[in-house]
Amino acid sequence: MGFPMYTGACLCGAIKVEIAGSIESIIHCHCSLCRKNSGTAYATNGFVNADEFSVLDPHKKLNYYAFKEGKHRHFCSVCACPIFSSNSDNPSKLRIRLGILDSDIEERPISHNFMSSKANWDDLNAAIPRYDGFEPSRKR
Ligand SMILES: [Zn+2]
Ligand SMILES: [Zn+2]
């Protein structure tokens, strides 16, 4: 009883996902591949069991980029949001970006990885202000 059911969606909403299980080995990955694929300082990734992961794609918008033989990065072809990554060496596990989830989750990240590849402006210890919205100096 009581296994979690998490839901998520891509940015445009064309693709929805459901996870009927837990998310394992959540990491903040600072490697150059995750930085480029996300356009951000790091990506937060975790593994789900393939048989507990459902993709709802009624308009057939899911596409993929074959990063290497057998390693596919699946994304929404409308909004370019990453949905999951698959590796034919281990088809029972899929890797997801936690940012696509709309649910609060029980699991927590366990580490920051590939710190030697992080961008030189990526400073986790910087004492910079935190705001609920944009910084007050922003002109709009
Ligand atoms: Zn989309
Ligand atoms: Zn990475």
C-alpha cells in the first residue's frame, strides 16, 4: 500500500507523465552535457522504473535525440522540454528531470555530481539575495 503517484508535464502541456513508484538516486548533475541540455547551471535527475513510468502523448509530440548508440534523450517536439532519457544497456530504468514534475515528492537529492565540470559562475556557496519573484531592479 501507499506507493507514491507523481505527475508531471512538459512546458506546453502536450505531454504528461505519471510515476507509480519511487524516484531513486536523485542527483544535481553539473556535467557539461546536463548543462547544455538544460541551459542551466546543473540538472536534477533521478531514476524511475520503466514499468512504473507512463507517458501520455495523445498528439504524438514525443521525439528523441540519439546522443549515442542506444542512449536516447526524449523531449517534447513542441516546447523542447526534456521528458526522459533511456539507455538500451539498462532498459528497466529511465532517467527523468525532476523539474518536469508538478507533484511534491518524498525523495530528496543525495549529492551534487561532476563538480569538476561545473560552470565557473556556478557558486553554490555564494551569499546572494533570494526573492520570491524577479529581482527588484529588473525593468519590465
Ligand atoms: Zn511540450
Ligand atoms: Zn550530467
